[in-house]
Amino acid sequence: MTEAIHHPLTMDGRDSSILRGDKISGDQYFSREYAQKEWGHMWTRIWHVAGRAAEIPESGDYLVHNFLKESVICVRQDDGSVRAFYNTCLHRGLRLVHETSSTNEFHCPYHGWRYGKDGVLNHAQDPEDFPQGNPCGKLKLNELRCDSWGGFIWYTMDKDAPSLMEYLHPMPEIYKNYPMETGVRVAWYRIELNANWKFVTDNFSESYHTRTAHPQVPPWIDQDVDSARHEMFPAGHGRTVQPMRPSLTDRLPAGVQHPYDFVLREWGIDPESYASYEEKAMQGWLDLKAAKKRLWKERGYVHYEHMNDEELTDSPHTVFFPNVTISFLPDNIIFFRSEPHPDDPEKCYFDLWCMAFPVAGQTEVESIMAGRKPLREVEHCEHRDFDNGKGIPELEGQIVYQDMMLAEASQAGMHSRGYTDAYLTHQETRVRFFHEVLNDYLEGRR
């Protein structure tokens, strides 16, 4: 087991004095002009997640990722690599495909042009009728840079953008002990939400809201103000590292069965052996680390092999600038993403992917955000309209459901003359940091 990584690029995520203090104004959440600046100066320059590599295992398998008015195809090649192309026919601009599938050739449904997996035009009707000469073998779909990390396929529209590893730095190094490629996606949702996409990043950049919005969390994740470690990184990424142990402040009523007791018993630890609640929370947390290090192999938790003490029992909740958040838990990875609506800056799409590391003998897993699920890859995404919760009744009571219930009221508040700027705690420093990095993109400083 290796020691926890404290990367030299880490900045104190509670120190607001290192920020400029850029104002977070309401119009940034509803202005069409501001949204257009985001498209022109930020979205076209960052790296986007197209999907999971596991979705396209064979040659000819492809993903379709639609973003605002743009669409991108990521297709598996014969040599196992993945290439990305704009999803538009070079003839008259028609979309070639609309859903993730598999093919040996992309056929334009308008005039019958056909492109190979490598993007090269293989067939055009009446090829000798073009004044420029036969386009077959000459024309090729416009290609984007494509790469992978963590079992995710990424692409960028900017030919001059840094490499994916440079863009994500130092997160791949920090999370090198997690076998992310082995994660099984057991829940897959895309939910239309009546809020600007930035609400999601704001929300996941702090845990100050937890004891109010998520009362079920403190019994198993200690989110007391001084318990978590808050970190920021120059590229705009940030994380909150929280111990997975009971809060010493927010306690369940006497006589209520404590979920932490179940976790301890699962690893052969008697919760009744501790003299006090405080000892059970703090010493039990240390005993849990020791038990996992001792028993992981015989119990089939092979993904523990390279995890350090912190990774075995804690929850690093990480925002990858600007719109991807990943919760790293010992047995789960939870992927969240918000993307702007193509027509309305006051709407967004919220993606929830729950992934579990397989354990020998397990047939079901607790997905944390979407409840109990079979341990198998889900085949299709659930497309829903949140509709004040009515669109996803099966998620009611889950943490993400509670977050989304706050989104529309927050969006409405951005229009109020009574709101002029966020009034933040130290532990919310990362919220303003996110906006300052975004402003750097919009003003051409990045």
C-alpha cells in the first residue's frame, strides 16, 4: 500500500486570499451573450468526455456525442485506436449518424456518400461529375484530437490545445491507484434540468450545503468544517477529500441503527467494542483501514491492491474543469457532468454515471447515487426531464435528486436584484476559483 499523494501543485482550497475576488454575478447564469462567449472561448478549447471506452470495444463501434449545436463521432479503428470526427458530411453538411452504434462505413442519408472508419470518402454518387475531380480517396471527414484516460474517451475541438494528460494534470498522477478502466457502469442517466450548467460545478465545488441538503451523508462521510481537505490546482481542477467516517457534530438520534456499524461489521470489526461514539468514529476508521489492508485479497477486493490508506476509506470528490465531477470511493466511481442546453442558457443536461469495481461473488452493488443495482453494464442511457423530481421518481431521496431539487430555485435567484455576488465561506473558495479560471478563458488569458 502506498502513501497518500500530496502533489506539489496543490493550492489551499480554503485560502481565498490567493484569488482575485472576481464577482459572480447573476447574468452569468442566464445571459445569452455570456453563453456565446463560453462557446467561443472555452467550450471549443477544452477536452470533452465523449463516453466510456467500454461502449466501443470492437472495430467499427462508435460513440456519438452531441454538444450544443456540434456533434462528434468517436470510432474504434482496426488497430484498436479511437479516432474522432465531426459528425457532418462534407458534401452538404448533413449529420451522418444520430446514435451510438457500429458500422464499417458511415452512409450519408441525403446523397449516399460513404466514409470509412478512418474518415476517408470511399464512395460518391456520380464521382466524375465534380468540377474539382473525383472526391473519393481525397476528401476526409474533419478530424479532432482524441485520447483516453480513466476508461473515458476524450476529444478536443482545439488543434492547439495541450495534450489530454497536460490538460488533466496532475489528476491522472493523483488517481493512478484506481483501476478506473475496470469500472462497470450500473446506472446511466441524462437529465434535462431547468438551470444553467454552472450550478452543477458550483454545487460540487463545496460541501457547505451538505448538512442542510443531504442529512443522510454525515453518518457515513465526515463533512464537518475542519475534517475535509480542500485542494485547488492551477489548471482549474479542485477536490475535497473527506473521511468516510461519522461526523462528530451531526449525530443520529439515540436508538437509530447506525450505517457505520454495518461497515465495521462487514470487515470483522465489532462496533460495540469501542468505549464511546468518538472512539468508534475515529479509531474505528483506523481499524477499518487496517482490516481492508489485511483482508482485501481473500475477500476478492482486487482493486485495493495498490490503494493507499486514504483511498481505502476516504472520498475525494473531484471537479475536472469545467464541467466533469468524479467522486472516487473505495468501491465506486461516480461520474457527474453538466452540459449547456443548445437553445436556452437557463437549461442544461445533467449526466449521472454510477460505476462499481467488480468484486468476486458480488451480483449487486450499492451505487451510492442511484440505489441498489445489478453488477452489470447497463446498455442504454435513461433520458429524463427532471420536472421538479417527477421525471426520475426512482432517484427520490438520493443525493443527486436533492441537489437537483435546489437547482431551479437557484436559477431563479440569479435574476433577482437582491443578488449581487456570492458571499462565501473559506470552504467555498473553490466556487470562486472555478469562476476565475472560467473568466481567464473568456478574457483570453488561457
